[in-house]
Amino acid sequence: MNKELFEKGLSALGLKTEEETISKFARYSEMLREWNQKINLTAITDDDGITVKHFLDSLLPLKYVDISGGSLADIGTGAGFPGLPIKLAHPEVRLTLIDSLKKRINFLSAVCGELGVGADCVHGRAEELGRKELRDSFDTVVSRAVANMTALSEYCMPFVKPGGRFVALKSEGADAEIDAARPIIGSLGGRIAEIVKAPLPESDIVRKIVVIEKIKPTPDAFPRSAKKINRAGQKT
């Protein structure tokens, strides 16, 4: 990664990170490139891109949302974003990384082992795990998956404890899909508490960070099958 760029970005986010932690981010970036030659993890492989579009983007919510403790799940984590960078910045967080592709989970297990990071790397589909032992389990759930906000909310909200929150990283132009998701968010037991316009340091990218509070348990009818979830998302 680009260390100088990373440190400038951290400063812009108001984050202070020890040299040992920065070294872990550097090793993470190396392993991302190494494994990406064998399995498809990311299309972003240059130093600046990894630094800004993966690492700083993952840490962006920390400027606006307190995720400095408790349990955290990253749904559809892919190559570990945003959950693993958040864990590196806040080691006290109890992290669970969830993805439906076993190869990605193998990568994440290897990275966590290499970096000495304690995290549960879980292989499974969100719509199935959200009905089982991980339901109502986490203080905070995060995701920057590309799914429509309606579908993403149904995949993620069942994992959140009542009183917890779901933090979604969306694009600047996501206002319409966020508004369209309000009915399903209510049906899932949540309400949108805040929508933050968040510029990504060292780039011209602007995020919308959506913070959804879970004010009551998700009804047993949710989550539905992936087919029904995605169909609902396509209609919004």
C-alpha cells in the first residue's frame, strides 16, 4: 500500500494508528495481491487504490459512528472490507466476517492468522445464517456490499440485536434507493437514524453512510429466500 497516502487519510479521518498496525495493513495488502492471482478477490490491485478505495473507505464510518467496542459482523465481506480494517483500527471489537464463498473465507482466515487478528470467519449465506444461531447476535452490523438497499437491509438486519444498529456504506447517488428501502427497514424492526454525507479522503468519492437503529426484533418471516429478497430489491 501507499503508506504516506494512508497516513494522510488517517489524519483526515481523525484516526491515530500505531506503526505496528500500519505494518499489518501493509501485510494485508500484500496478501490481497498474492491471493488475487489465484482467486478473484478484487479488481483494485494498485497501491493507491488499495490504500484509498479499500482501507480508507473501510475506515470512513469510524469518523461518524462509534464502533470502538462490542460485537461487529460484516455481511458479504468479500476480501474483508470494511470489517477487517475496522478491527485493525479497534482491536477490542469482537469481529465476525461472513461470506458465501468458501475461497474468500479461506483467504480471510489466512490473513487473520498471519496478522494475529482474532476474528470468526464464517462461510454461509446471509439469508440462512440470519435465521439460525447468528440471529440477533451483534451490536453492530456493517456492509458495503453492492446490493440494492432494500435487499441489503433484509440480508443484514436479522443479525442485529434489538438496540443495535446496521451501518451501510452506499454511493453518493443512493438517495432514491435508500428512500425506497424505508418500508422494508420498518418491517424488519428498524428505522433510519442518520444518513451521513461522507467524503472519502484522498479521492473525489463521496459516500452515503446509512445508520439504521433496530428498535424491535425482526419478525420470524424474515429473512426470506434469496430469490424473494433480490426480487424485492429489483422492484425498488
